[in-house]
Amino acid sequence: MPRSPATFRVDAILASAILLAAGCAHAGTSGTLALTSDYLFRGLSQTNQEPALQGGAEYAHDGGFYAGIWGSNISWLSDYSSASLPISSSVELDGYAGWRVPLSDSLKLDAGVYTYYYPGTYPQGFVRPYTTEAYVGLLWGPGSLKYYHAVTNLFGFADSDGSGYLDASVNYEFSPGWVFNGHAGRQRVKGTSVASYTDWKLGLTRNFDGGWSLAAAYADTNAERSVYTNAFGNFLGRSTGTLTLTKAF
């Protein structure tokens, strides 16, 4: 049975998540639209090092419940398409829901479920990339530590339910309008140890009036080239600099 080529969504979603989380201190709906030079998720390019247009919306309740949707163009699936293995998926659509519960004045518990969906056509026997993860984490000040646990196959890896991702991030406003972004993560792929890897990112975000922001970041991984090189010969986990323009509303 053929296994789908496995790669992961970019950390570009982190920029949206930061803005959405900031807008969720009170009940209501918030959202973002973003244009990024390369859609990175967990350090790996989802668009073959090409730009992506992304958007999301989130509803938050005073009681701590929140739910949202997010989407982006992708190419990591269709890049592997051929006459013998036709794949048409070029969009990622996500949905999530969870609770943020204050444990103290500066500490919050964040737990929920996140699902990734890739509409399109796939050949018979192809392991679908659809993925659902449960997550739990702690948020304190500018920092967060979260663990994501796959309750389904992970992004097309066969028999990979039970895989996990540990995410440590900091987003520190060191001067009005200027935010330092730091991240380190470890992806464990159950049953395919050669696909496990570590990723990290350093960046700066400049926030402007009217909900606009511009983020510059540098990301890298120690991912195995033999696993994460696509059909065009491009290593998706290489060191990469990105620019992301975001409008929050």
C-alpha cells in the first residue's frame, strides 16, 4: 500500500495564533489574514518554498471556551502527483476548539483538539493526510509550553497514531510595537523514527496601528533529507528566512 509523502504545516500559523490569542482576553470574534513568503509548519515548507495566502477566525467566550478555523494554500501533496499517483489537494482547512483556564494571575492551562483537513482527490490505497491532535499546555507571561498528541495517523504516515509534538515558544514585547519570537519543537513520528526531528525559529514582529504587523523569521531543522525532500529535489526542512504580513481584525 503506498504511503503518502509526509511533511508538516508551517509555523506561519504561529503568527496568526499569537494575534488570535491576544484578541481572546474577552468574549468575541477575532481573525487574521496573512501573506507569507513561505508557509512553514513545524519547520517544514508546505508550499515548496513559495508564498502562501492564509486566513483564520476564532470565537472566544468569557468562560474560557474558544473555537476557530484556519486555512492556507499548500503544495506538498500535489507536488507528488503523477500519472500513476494523481493527487489534486492544494488547500489546507483546519478546525479547532479548546479551553483556556486561568490557574493564577499569570498562568493559564490551555487544552483542546485540532484537526487538519486536505480536500482533494487521492488514488486508491493512498494513506490520507487528514490528522487530528489533542493538545494540552501552559501559558505564562510571554511563554508557552504545549504538547500535541496525534489520535489519528499523522499527516500521511501509516500506523502513526500516538505520534507527538512538543512546542516551546516565547513572544516577548521588548519595546512598544516590537516583539521577539522564539520557538523550539520536537516532532516524534511513531513507527518511523527516521522521520522524527527537531525544529527551531528566531524572529521579530513589528506591530502597527490598524491591526497590521510584519514578521521576519529564520527557521531551521535537523530533519532527515531522505524523508523530507520532495519530488522536485527540494529539501523542505532547510534553513529558511520568511516574511509575513498580517492584518488582524
